[in-house]
Amino acid sequence: MSISIARLLNVDAVLMGRLSSYIIVKELHRAADDGAVYLARNQVNERCIVKSIRGHWRLRNEADIVKRYQPETPFIRPLVDEIHEPVDPPSIILRYLDSDLLAESNKKRLSRPEIKQVARCVLEALRVLHRDGMVHTDIKLDNIFVNHGQGGSDLRFSEIQLGDCGGVVSQQSSFAKEGHVIGAGFARSPEATLQLPWNTATDIWSFGNAMLSLVLGGGYHLFNPKVEGVDPGHDAYEFTVLKRMHKFFGPYPQSYSDFNNPDTMTIIDFINRQEPPAKPFARSGPREIPPADKEFILKVMKLDPRDRPTAEELLADIWFTEESQDTRGPLPK
């Protein structure tokens, strides 16, 4: 029986890094992969994050990926230090930020300028990763970290950084080519949900899904099966995600036949034969979503990954410079 990480990294435990020592203040999060995240303070009393995972490749991978890319962009949460004592559990030190976007958006709906600020920062991080064919695999609101704004700015956030890079892999890896399961169920792209080969385009779908949640506000996630009473772990969970994708952005294109996967086509054909969506996202009115936001999201949320724009193309989109009125009203059903 394994010893839990919490018993090793208790409050007031001291960790020795290459650059400083760290004292654990409290546990912030317990992960399913025998990992945990802690708040700590260094020798000069600065806050930082300790991430510990025993027996999993993700921790070493996150350290390697972040060290590789943090000199190239300010939009990836940086590695601060690596712990050499204790050696078990393996631990790294990451920069502390005030909050994450899931918590922030649940507290208060973001303004349109704030949503665009978030979108630009995340796309800048993805542009750097995707340039090398690297896929983040887990773009979602609670993996986007923020510092609160200070001074005279009308924007809530002074910094926005993409984090949790432990799952970053090459689109040329067997992991990607074999369609291994990635990310959170309702944030996952249709091709990844169907366990087809995926590439950088899967991040673009998940990015669009995150922006949808920010635009809609109220903690609403369009593809979350919980809306229909289906919880994670239920046999119908992934199928319900696929149905909700069809409901708002369907039908599924027959171009999926290019994947040469009969099981996939059986699922897609079954879903497409259901009643046509009562009100697809494209028919949302200006009281539900500003027209410019709708146009931008429709460019992103393409069911065929080959139809999605790249991060580079999205950064050049006119959406970032238009200034239409915020007309958002009630949430969709």
C-alpha cells in the first residue's frame, strides 16, 4: 500500500530546493494520480506553489516543458525551482498567482475586454507550443492562472498565464496518434472524445470551449453533461458530451469518414439521425451573445479539427480590435 503524499508533505514541512528552501503552508488540491498541490513560502517569505506527484511522468514532463518554453513567452506559468530533498515525493516549485479563471468567472462575469485579454494571452502561449507541434491537452479555465490588476486599469487582471503543463506532448507521439484520452471530459475536443488521433487543433477546440464559458458567464459550461443529470463516471457521460456538441455545433460532418474508423461513423451517424437541434449556437441572438463574439466562436468550434484556425490565425482575427456593445443576456438552456 502506498503512503499518501499528504503524510509526507505536512504543514510546516521543509523542502530544500536548488535555489531556496520552502515551508509548506497548506494543501490546495489533491489529484487522482497520487499527486497534490501546496501553498508554500520561500526563505524570504514569498508565496509559491509546490506540486508533488509520486510515480508519474507528468511532473518531470512539466518541469522539462516549462523550462524549455518559459524563456520564450511570459504567458506560461514558470518553474521557479526543483526540490532535491526530500526526493520522495518528487516535487517542483511553480510561480504563485492570485487565482484561476474558473474561480474568477464564478465570482463575477468577465467583461468583454477581460475576455479578450484572456483569449490573447492563452493564444500567445499556444502559439509558442504549437509552433513546435506540442499539444497542451488540458486547456480549461482552472488551468489558466491570473494575478489581480493594480492601479488605474479597468481590467481585473494584471497577468494571465497558462499552467498545468504536465500533459504537454508532441502531436507526433504515439500518445497523440493513438488517440489516448486527454483532459477534462466536457472540455475535450470531439476527435479526442471519440479517441481518434488528435493534434494541436484539439487545444483550439478546448480554448474555444473555455471562451464560451467566459462569454456565457455564470459558471455555465455548454457541453457539461451535468446539465442533463449525467455525472462523470456514468456510462453515458462521453456520449452525452458528443450529443451536446451536435446540439449546438452539429451536425457532424461526413468528413469524419477520413479517419477510417467504423465505430466512430456508427456513433456520428446515430447522433446525426436524432432530431435537428432546436436552436444551434449559430442562431443565438444579440441578447444572448454579442454578434462579434458569436462570429469568433463559430470560427473556432468546428467539429472537424481540420477546419479550425491555428492560434496564429486567431491572434490576427478582427475580433481583438472590434468594440461592439456587450449585449449578453440570459444563459442558454
